[in-house]
Amino acid sequence: MSFLPTILNGLMVGGLYGLFGLGLAFAFGIMRIVNIAHGEFIVLGAYIGASLLSVTHLPLPAVIVLVAVITFALGWALQTVMLNRMIGPNPVPAMVATMGLSIIIRNALVEYYGADIRAIDIGPLQDQGVSIFGTSIGVLPIIIFLIAVLLFVLMHILLTRTTLGRAFRAAADDFEILETLGFNRKRVYAIAMGLAVTLSAIAGLLLAIRSSYSPYSGVERLLISFEVVIIGGIGSLRGSFLAGLFLGVVQLIGLRINPNSGPLFGHLAFFLILLAKQANLPALFIRRRA
């Protein structure tokens, strides 16, 4: 019984898990905001993408771009209208506000779309495959993985090679330094939240193409995001990506061993790594800034 196909598919899913964690870590690393509505934004990206695909009949790349634009605007509005008023040394107000927002988004999705489990069908591409190391792998998972890698690379370039990236790093270190450099702190925060929501929503749409989703999927997506951030280390793009790959592989191997296990094996692996970190044993990933 070869586990190679399972490992390869786990890597494909893990790239999206890495994006989940990156969006959450990005918001916390820059603004110290724990966005409890993060999982709902992931699911919202899936619903927006599915609606656009069914109504406009646009190709998938165009829908991904539209989802990115829409969710960036939502993230910008969230930070500008609500969260910028709550930023401070106490993270609880923002946590409570985003928890309430998560409930609102979840119930709005149930009211409009219903509570049924859904899946996105994009046609013949879902059934096409290629041979890698003598193993048949779907073309669609490969494309999705490459999109995830591309987004990580673009984020790395943004943070290390651009003026906006320097503003993000300055905001993460000390917002007063940011203002002395001539940046509008609230505007930088709004852009950061817009990017965080965009990354998560795109990952949510891509994962919905590979698996099912419902308005209640946000809690599981949020949990995966927290696991990726804790394993990979806040502030590390590379760490988030590797942690996502690890959880994806472990989860699919667990499903291969026991098809009824769901995400159980991934959660168990996270728990063991957390215990190892608490005991100051060698961790699986080294926390580094990208």
C-alpha cells in the first residue's frame, strides 16, 4: 500500500492551510488583533466565489481576482469602520467584536444560502490527471498548490522589497516609528487587514473546489489557522507554509488509515508539537522572520 499519492495530495491541501495561517498571523503580527471571524471570512470567500461562478460564468482565474477585490474591500472596511477604534494594549475588545461579527456572518450565510453542505464544480478540469513519479495526481490540485505558492512568494516580495512592506514591518515593531516615517497608521492597518482577509478568502475558495463546505465550516478553518500559526511561528512566512504542508500531509495520511477520522490526526499532531514546545523539547519548525 503506497502512501505516495496521499502525501502528494496532503502537500496540495497543506499549501492552502498555510494561507489560512498566514492571513491570521498577518493581522496579529502587525496590529495585535486576534480575528475570531477569520474562519467565517474563509468560508465567505467560498460562497462569494461559488456565486460568481454560477451567475457570471467567468473562468476560475477571473473569479479568483474578483473574490480578491471584494474581500480586500471587506477587510479594509472592517478595519476602518470598527477595529481601528479598538486597537490598544488590551486585545479583548477586538476579539469580542470579531466574535460577534463571526456569528453575524455565519447566520447571514445560513439565512441566504441555507445550511446544506455544498461543493463547487468547475467542470472537466476536476477529473483530469497527470502522472508524477508513477502516481496519478489531479491537475486541479496541482494548479491550486501553485497558486498558493505564488501567493506566498508575492507576500514575501511585498514585505521585503516594497515601501508598503517596510511600513508593515515598522508597524509590527512599533507603530510610533511608523508615524515618524510619515505613514498613516490607520491606513496601513486597513491595508494589512484587507490583505489578511483576501489571502484567507482565496484559500477558502480554492479549498471549496477540492472539498465540501457549509456556513458552519468556519470554526474548523479557524482552528486549522491557529494550529498553523502556532507551529510555524508568528511572523514567519516560511514557517506558516511548512506548518500548513505538515498538517495537510498528516491529516490525509490519517484519513488513509481511518476514513472516519476527519481532521483528528492533524489535531493530534498539533497537540503533540504544542506539548513538545511547552516542555522546551526540539520543535518541528524553527521560528524565523521571513
